[in-house]
Amino acid sequence: MIAYLGRRVIQSLLILLGVSLITFALLYLLPADPVRQIAGRSATPETVENIRRQLGLDQPFIIQYWHYLTSLLSGDLG
């Protein structure tokens, strides 16, 4: 019985990890640029780049996903 519960817990964790990866990847692949939405139309390229750096959007996908996971685990859902 304990082995069964252990397998189910591991399966559940893997499913949660997979769902979070799919969710993050879909948001990452959206054609809209979130920085442009934040900065506005009249923002200079320097402002856009500064916002991108502050939000960590200049990092590679895997680094952004790692930050997303650690934020989720600490309770930061935004």
C-alpha cells in the first residue's frame, strides 16, 4: 500500500511539472511582446530593453522556467 501511494505521489508530481512546463511554454510562445504592453507604444528601445532585463525576459527559456518554478513553490503565483 505504501509503495502504491509512493508511486502515485511521484506520478502526481511529474504531472504537475509537465502541466507547468506546458503552461509556461505556451505563454512564452505567444506572439505578443509583454514588454511592449507594459512600456507602451511611445517607449524608447532603451526603456523596452531595461524593462525586459528587469523582468528577466532577456534570459534563456530554461532559466526563465526555473525562476517560474521556484516562484511557484514559494507561493508567488504572479
